[in-house]
Amino acid sequence: MGEAEVFRLREWVRRHRGPADALIYLLIALAAGALGLTVSGAIVPSVFAAASAWWALIPALTAVALVLVRDRWPIPVLIAAAMVMAVDVFVFGGLVPLIVAVDVLYLATRETEHRRGILAGTVSVVAVMSIAAGWITGDARAAFLVALQLGALAGLGYWYGTAVAQSRELVALHRQQAEDARHEGARQRDAAVQGERDAMARELHDVVAGHVAAMAIRSEAALSMPPDPDADRAALRAVRDSSREAHDTLRTMIAVLRDGGTQIAAPAGVASIDDLAEAARRSGLEVSLENDLAADLSTPVDQAVARIVQESLANCVRHAPGAEVRIRLVEESGEVSVRVDSRGASAPPARLVGNGWGLELLRERAKALGGRLDAGPRADGWCVEARIPAAVSG
């Protein structure tokens, strides 16, 4: 028989395991009958074993029939196999029912979750059969030998079934852990990618979008006014400055994307607020600044204050051109207070559509530091007010 034939035979046996095992047990029963083999007589006398070993085919055929349905109903078949085995041992003295009982015990232990019940039932059957053997023979040694033999066979079947079941559970557990690790790795990768996207979005909004909006507003204002060399050149200078800053930031972001750096750009701090105010003045706002903050603010608070002022001024340029803007920065009661009030716009708002992300990002930034930010209209204008704990560390 070639290797291909052996492989096909194994596959057939695997797909038809029940009928294949039943056929094997039937052949064993026929061989035992022909050879006159029994499992009792010397220890426990059987009724029909002394007459002919062929009588053992009666329970053997019953046990073989049980093998055909063992995979479908393992627990009922186990109970039936135990009863057939007990009758066979004391009446017929056959061999196959004992083998089938151990086989079904292994299968039921392996495939079901009722292992404690199976163990209790197995111990009970062995105990009852041992007591019965001692009572029939009147010899305690017979009870001991039956208990030892049946206990060894049943214990082997139960132990092997439990070992296989636990191995399967362990494999399933490791497979689930590997799947969970794969999902967690994918989640962490997605979170890292989203974090990078959020960082890019914040930088684009905080820096690039503000400079681009300022360029659009200044150029639109210059085009809407009568030609004036001085005003036009001032507008061009403002557009040039904003475009340079936007260009520098974009170059930094491109370098991060190409080279894999972690810092997009050096975040602005409170020290840059004077420059922010001056840029807002060049964009047409009347800005007054009151800065009473200490120079040793922690880095997160320092950056958050600058971002709040920057976004507030950008909104004033976009929505209230020519307005009077008052910036007040002060530390009191362990908190850094940032307040930006605007009123009295002297020109209609620029035709730039906003999406509200700026204020939402500021609220998230303040909340992340344990503070809060409120923004909304006032009787004579608009106010952005934030309070952030001064003790926040980097």
C-alpha cells in the first residue's frame, strides 16, 4: 500500500471514526469468541461464560451499537455502556463491553463539561461492582481485585480524557490571548495613527490656518479699499510675514512626516504673546495686553495660555475686524487666568467659513490640564475666559 492510499485510509477513518471503531470492536468480539477469551471466571464466575464464549456476543453487539451513537449522546451512551459492562462481567464474561465502556468514558470526559459528575459516577460503578463481586464470591479478595482492575482501567480513561480536554482548553486560551493581543496591537496602532493625525490637525489649525486666514483677511481688506501705496505695502508686509511663518511650520511638518520626528514645531509660549499681539495689530485690531504672569510657568500651562490667546486673536481677526481687544493674563488663587475681550468691530466679518474646531480644541486643552474654558457673546462683544491650575507639570 502506497503513501497516498495510507493517507486516504486515515482520512476515511477520521471522517467515519464511529463506524470504524464499531467494526474493530466487532472483530475483537469475534476473535475473543473464537479463542474462548473471557474477562471473568477466575475471579467472578459468569453464568454463560462456562458454557461457551460465544454467548459474549450478545452484550458485545449491544456495546458495538452504542459506539455508533457515542459522539451524538456521550453521557447517555456512557450510562448505557456502564450497565452493559456490569451485566456482561457477571453474566457473560465478555471482553468488548469493558473496552467500549472505557472508550466512552474517555470520550465523555473529553467532550463534555460534566467531569465531576462523570468521576463520581465512575467511582460509584466501580464500588458497586466490587461489592457485588465480593458478595457473589464470598471472598473479599475478589472485591479488591475487581476494584483494582476496574479502577485502573476507568482511571486511565478518565485521566486521559481530562488531559486531552485541558490541553484543548489551554490551546483555545492561548489562541484567544493571541487574538486579543493582535486586536490590542491593532487598536494601539490605530490610536497612535489617530494621535499623530490629531497632532497634525492641532498644528494646522493653531498655526497654519491662523496665518492663512490672516493673509486672506489682509489681502481682502486691501482690495476692498481705494488704492493707497502706504496701506497696500503694509498689507503686503503683513501677508509676507504670515506666509513666512506658515511656510516654516509646513516645512517642519513635512520634515516630521518624512523623517519620523516627534516634535512638529516648537510650541509657542507666553513669551510669544507680544508678537501675537503685534501681528494682530498689523491685521487691524486694536490690542491691549496686560500680562502679570510669572516667567517660570510649567511648559503645558505656558503653551496652553499662548494657544488660547492665539486662537482668540485669530477669531477676532476673522469675525470682528478692527475690534478693540483686551488681553488679561494673571495668576491668582493657584490658577492662571486668561481673558480675551473684544468689542466694537469696525468692519464686516471676513468671508471665511469656520467649523468651531478652534474653541473645541481649546476646551479640550484646558480640560486636559484640569481647567476649564468658556467662550460666548457678551453685551458689547465676545469673551473667551479660561482658568488653568498653575501647578500642572510637564
